[in-house]
Amino acid sequence: MLTFALSKGRLADEILEMLRKLNLCDLRIDKDDRRLIIESDDKKYRFFLAKPTDVPTFVDSGVADIGVVGKDTILEENRDIAEVLDLGFGKCRMCVCGKKGDYSYLNKTTLNVATKYPNIAKHYFESRHQNTNIIKLNGSVELGPITGLSDVIVDIVESGRTLAENGLEVKETIENLSARLIVNNASLKTKYDDMFSLIEGFKGLVEEK
């Protein structure tokens, strides 16, 4: 049996649609369904929906053989997993953002950065040899520059509408993001034939788009 760890939230519908197209299962999200783990009728596959930040942990540990999660989570969690395929949906960007027209942050000795992604932010600015004070926020990080808590933010940008409505703009793009197929390194060796067949199936769906 192969076990899948799938992201809840914004990626879930697309993930489940791909599984249905591959005839792996007809798993649907039902608000009244309290099952945590669901098996396919033929008992070949097992699936569970997890918080996105937990998916790399499940795959790294071997509890799950395969996972689907956003590139942002892969970068932030930095787990020992193999990223095997860009699934091509959930596209957005990880960006440095700040007040519109203000580039004074480039000359700061120590830059105050508000973010939900402290590891990504730290790694990015360290690569530029820029000292930072990373401020972890869990809510609307746009409040950082607006309130004066931070000089800039590091956050996911899709349309950019929220930034524009609050007098902010993208300053730099750190990484282009999308949903990725990840696998456990040991499973890739011990269950190679089954894993290869699945990966090729996902590749075929991506190429059809």
C-alpha cells in the first residue's frame, strides 16, 4: 500500500481532482466526514489530508510515501524529501514587499522583516549578506510596514490586490511557487515500480494542461 499526505486548504480541490483523473480514488471533502485516513476500494492506496506545514514531516518520516504541498512549505520546512514534479497549479510568488515607492530598506544596516516564513526570509537576506531582524507574524503581515513594525515583509503574492489596496508593492521576487509532488527517499527505492508509475501518471496530467 502507498500512502499519500495531501494538503488541506487552497490546493486540496486540485489535488483531489488529479487523483480522480488517475482513477486512484474518488475521495471528496465532506464537512460531515470525520475520517482521518481513507483507503481506496482496492486497498492499494491510503490517503489523509493534513495541514500543509505537516505534509513534508509525514513524508520525511516515512509515514507517507508521497505528498502534495506548495513549494513555499517545502522551502520553509527544509525536510529531507525528494521533490519530483511541479504540478503546475497553485501558482504564486514569494516576494519582498514594502511601501510603494520607498526603497530606503536597501540601505538599512539591520532590516526589520515581518513574515510568516522566517526560514525563507532569513536564508534570502543572508544570501545577500544583509543583517535582518526577523519578526514572525501569523496574521496579516501587511500590517508590518503600515504600522512601522517592519521595513518590509516577505510573503506570498497572488494577484497583488491586497498590497495595492494598502499602499504596498512587490520589491523583489524570491521564488516562483506552485504545488509540488514530493516523495520519501527510502520509498522511492523500495517501492520504485509503483512510485515510478504514479509519477509518470502525474506527469501525463501536467502535460495535458
